[in-house]
Amino acid sequence: MSELKYRALRTPRANDIPKTVKRIFSYLNRYPFAVFMVFTCLIISALTMVASSYFFTPIIDNYVIPYIGQENPDLSEFIRMLTIMGIIYLTGVIAQWVQNRLMSLVTTGVLNDVRKQLFAKMQNMEIRFYDTHTHGELMNFYTNDVDIMRPLLAETLPTAFSTLFNIVGVFFMMFRLNFYLTVVAAISIVIMMVITYLLGKSGRKYFIQIQRCVSNINGYVEEMFQGQKVVKVFNHEEEAVAGFEKYNDEAFYASVMTNTFAGMLMPINMNLSYITYAVVAVLGARLCIEGRMSLGILSSFLLYTRQISGPISNLSQQFNGMMMAISGAERVFNIIDSASETDEGRYELVNVRYVDGQAQKCEEVTNDYGWMDPGSGEIIPLKGDIRLHDVTFGYEENKTVLKNVSLYAKPGQKIAFVGSTGAGKTTITNLINRFYDVDQGKITYDGIDIRDIKKASLRNSLGVVLQDTNLFSGTVMDNIRYGNLEASDEQCIEAAKLANADSFIRRLPKGYDTMLTANGANLSQGQRQLLNIARAAVANPPVLILDEATSSIDTHTERLIEKGMDKLMAGRTVFVIAHRLSTIRNSNAIIVLEHGEIIERGDHDELLANKGRYYQLYTGKAELD
């Protein structure tokens, strides 16, 4: 998948608002009873508002005007009507309270579901996706883009449905009271809706721009915080501030334009509602004077006029947040709907035992593995024979990193890669892991095209120790066990001993139960790398990939783990990338790469005898760039 496709995920266009709102509604289906109760309460609340306003007609016409001027009027009926009105209002208040409580629970549940779905989706994305997004930008999906949906669910949508129920009920009662005044009110409502639509359409792009700007700010701040030492070493504080101001100014402009359009809605709609109220009052007063309408009917009608314009004005106030929420939801849904990492493989990694020289699948752990085709039941013994056949690859179009590379690693061989930065060493290991797929050629594993092997099985057979260590929040034991979640404490301790990490671990405050946070910030870089090696050791993989695994370890520590690494590599196919040439002298084959091509291959003695590029690097006559 091209970088351009992923870049499109950063700048979505909110062109289909109804579709996005419908998508949000689909999450409500998981809470049918709560949603049913919410809608029931919304209807009850709307009906109580409509009914209570109507009571003003009989109260004024039957129990107020007739008693004007009387010294001892009978107020029993008047009090009864007021009591009924009070009960209706109280019912509406209770329904509103229940609706708010339930909607809060539903909203929290929906956001929880969205985050789970988003995280699960991201676990199945290609590595290329993470190459084209900063950490801060990815975090923005979980925080800003998801959280901004909360007011849309908790407030705007209930208000919208409440407004709809109110309008239907109120117009029904208005038509019953007076047709001509209802037409006047309807014209005003239509004008309000048209203005809301036009202003919303004009300001939509700025709501999208705000989401993008917030994402850019988060990504930039995260990068600056991570690289704060580098910023200070090179005295780039002012440049860092200038970069932040650039992103912040973009967000400022988008926010100003957003609030300009959103801020126009409320005063326009409010003034229209006041004008409508005044027109209805004047026309209604004339009808009362002419005897064509009672004063009670006019009172109820004026209340209904306010009941219609009020919710619409409230909706216009929420327009800003509603559009931002829809933009955020579209960004999240674009990620959820994007293509997952494809896996067309069929061969699975299984434990095998040999009966009469034939490999047979078994459930227990035997440390013997095979590739099984579930369809045919065929089992190919895993030996660790990995070969590249005329492989050409580039991370981007027209930028080739590897050019017709062919190499082989026989079972149990240690293959070392040497070359300048950008020569393609790490790219080869990335292709073996199928983090990326080759553009041309193929890679075989025990004679099987790795594209025919399920990715999970392929990666389970490979133990990888990267130059950049990644430790997770948890105990030391948890981080070692990450290589094999089924490993016992004893197996984790043995792996630590193999990597010569056991001695420093036991000196920690709580030994193997010491908590690690912030990527193991309380450990040295060398200690973190030792844990990384122990993690690979506990996985007990048939094939090892060591990508400059000892680059962060001092020479003394490096010598301490050499014997442990030799034990770990024994009987396994091993790929080693190293800048320290002294660590690869015992390799079966050393492959020298330059500009994506193999220029030399041989063991240490052969390459020295050839007096080529490796000889120059080893003797110090040339240096790795």
C-alpha cells in the first residue's frame, strides 16, 4: 500500500455527514434496552412539554378571565388544573433525568467500543502505516478524535431527537389552535434551517482543518519531548518554538474561522425566534381583539412558538462541537475501514515428532518444528534454509533499496551483513519477517515461498533482537516472558542467564519483580538490550535475526554475553547485522552490501585474502558511512 493512501487517512473530507451519523448510530445497537429507554424518556419529556403548554388555554379562558372582578371566586378547579400541570412538569423532569443518566452510560460504552475496535484494527495494519504516521498523530485518534464524539452522542443527538419530537407535537397542537399563526411560525422555522445548512456547508472545511491541526500539534509536541536532549545539545530551543508556533498559528486560524461561522448561527437564529415571537404576538392580539381567538389560546400559542425556536437555537449553539465530532468520527472510521495487513499464506508452524523418519504433527512442545499445509496435511520439516532469489525492493516507488539480491543461508549457518548505512542490511531482515513484501523476486524458507506461509507462523519461527530496544510497562519477568507467553518463571530465568542478564537483574530493588516504566528508563541502554536478548532467548526460535544487537553494549559486557550468544545461536540459522566487525569473524559467511547490491561474499579469512571492501573496513583503511 502506498504512502499516499495512508496520507489520505490524515486529511479526510467530511463529505458524507448522514453516512457518518448513521455509522455512529450503528454502535447504539449494542445497547438496545438503554437506547429504547432513552427514546421513551425523550418522547415522554416532549409530550409533557406540549401538554403542559396547552393547559394555559383552559386555565386562562375558564378559570382566570371569568373570575376577574369577583370577590370570592371558587378556585378549586383552578388549583386542580395547576396540580395536574405540576404533575406533568414533574414527570417531564424525571424523564429528562433518567434520559441523561442512561445516555451517559450509553455514550461511555460506545466510545469504549470504538477505542477497542480502533486498537484492534491498528494491530492488524501494515508496518508501512506506522512509517507514515507520527506517534503523537496516532495517539490523537484515541484521545481527541474519539473523545470529541462524546458531546455529539451525549448532548447533540438527544437534543436533535427531542427537538424533532417537540416540533411534531407542537405543530400538531398549533394547527389545532390556529392555522394562520402556524403558517407564520413554520416559515420562520424553515428560514432557520436553511441558514443553519448554508453556514454549516461554508464552515465545514474549517472543522476538518482543526482536527488535522490538532493532530499535527500532538505529533510535533511528542517528537520534541522525545528528542528534548537533542534539542538542548544543539541549542535548537528557538527553532523548536518556531516550529510549534507554525502549527499553532494554523490551528488558531482554523479555530477563528470555525467559531466565526458557528458564532453566527446562534444570534441569527435567536433574533429570528424573537421576530417570530413578536409577529405571532401582534397577529394573535389582533385576532383576539377581533374575537377570532381567545386570550388563553394566544398564551398557549406563544409558549409553543418559544418551544420550537428554543431547541433549534440550542442545536445551533452545539453546531461547532457537532461538526468537529463528525470530522473526528470520520477520521477514526477511515482508519477502521482501511485495508488490514493481508495474509494469503497457508502453511502453519507446528510441533512435530519423528516416527520412522517421518515428521508427524503433535500437540506437546518438542523443539522440532515443521511447516504444515492444512489442506493437504503435508508437513515439511523446518530446517532454517532461507534464500533470496533476485529480490528487488523499495519502500517508495522509483526509490530502489535492494537490486536483484540473491543469497542463501543454509541450516545452522551464521550469516553476517556488512555495509554502509542505507546499503539494505536491515531491509533484508524486514523482508524476511514480511514487514514488507518484495517488489520482484522471492524469498524461500525451507523451499517454501514465504508468501505461502502464514505471517504469524513465519514470525513465530524468527527470533529478532533489534538495535532499538522496546520494553513495556510491567515487571522484568513480564518483559522477558513477552517472547513466549507460555514460558515459566524458570524458563525466563534461564533465558536471562543465557544472555548474562541474570546478575544485574538480581541487583535490582525487587529482582525479577522490579517494575519497568517509560521503556525501561530506570535501566541503562546496555541492560535494556540484555533484556531484549533474553526475550529472544526464551522464545527459542529456529532462526535468529540480530540487528546490531550489541551496538548498545560496552566491550566488557559484549564479551560477557558472547558465550551466551554462542549457546543461543548453536544449531540455528542466524542473520547478524553489526558495525563491530570483530563480532562477526566466526560467521560462516559475511555478505558486504553497498547501494543495495552484494559486492562481496565469503568467510572472514577469504574476504581478508581478497583485499576488497571488507579488508579495507577491517584494517581501518575505510570506514562505514
